[in-house]
Amino acid sequence: MQDSLVRHHRILGIDPGTLLMGYSLLEVNGQKAVPVVFDCLDVRKFDGQYARLQQEFFFLQRFIDEHQPSCLAIETQFVDKNPQTMIKIVHAQGVAIAAALSRDVPVYEYSPMKIKMAITGNGHSTKQQVADMLQRFMHIPQDEMPKKLDATDALAIAYCHFLQLGLPVLADGGAKNWTQYAKQKGLTSAGNTTPNQKLLAALAGKK
């Protein structure tokens, strides 16, 4: 795994869904990472669950062929009170994994809590809080932020995998994660390892 830190590669991040599938591509060069694309595929216009899954499968195959990611990072262990919803999400996860494996792309799975912890330091953060933190420490212009949070979730998944590789830094010298961002902005006290009220207020949208 350490060897992957010293060469160029790309991480494909997928937030699986049956109507909207978030996807992202994170460009990694040594210990530096830059988002190339983060968006979502809308398959709601297709009639029926299996037709939508088919479109996701074909889209990912084309995306992989074009961008040549070195690995897929995907959110798993989705839990919902509605068993039918869980089954549909699991189907979407399986389709994304199958698309990657069909192109010999290795797969890495991360739980929602682990992803949120990696980005915000809080395993119970909202999707908007994750998006806000990504925008802050990756310096993403407001006009480049997608309207659908499925896209930023996918970027968070890719970046979570990047954090597992070692000690990354952003290409522009920005903060690498919420902890460093909080220290730079004076949002945590000495020795504090969890977000305080100022950081939570920042995540809520206060600039």
C-alpha cells in the first residue's frame, strides 16, 4: 500500500443509489490529491429497477475505460429501516462492484460512519456537513459545487480511501482533513480531538 503513495494513480469513488449514483475521480500524484470530477448519474428516466441498474453498469464501464482508475472506493453497509430500500441499495452496490471487477479494478469498501469520521471527525455528520468540509479544505469554488449531495458523498468516499494510504497533503497546500483545517482556523482547543461548537457552526454554513 505504501508503494501507491509514490506513483500516479486515480481513485474512483462511488456513492451507490438506485435513482441517483454519485461518482467521483480523485487524481493522486505521490502524496497530493486533486478532484478531477464529482457528479451524479441520474437514471430516474429509465423504466424499472433493472433498467436503471443496467444503465449504471454500462456508465461505469465506459467511465473506467475512459479514465483508467487504479481502484474503486465504495460506500457499503448501508442500513435502513425499510428492508426493500436496503435490498435495492445492495443491488446498486453490487452493480458498481461488478463493473469495476469486469475491468480488473480492485475494490475497497467503507462504511458511512468511517467516511464521515475521515472527513469531518464526526461519524454522525449530515451529508451537507460532509460537503461543506470537503469544499473548505479542498478549496472547491462555490460554482463548482454540485447541487446533488450524492456527488460530494462520492468525493468523500474517494478521499476517505486516500487517507488510508498514508499521510496525504493537498496539491495547493490546504488542510488534508477536518483536524488540520480546524487547527488552521483556530476551531479546536489544544489537545481536543473532536469538533467543538465553532467547528460545528462552520459546518452548518457559517463562513
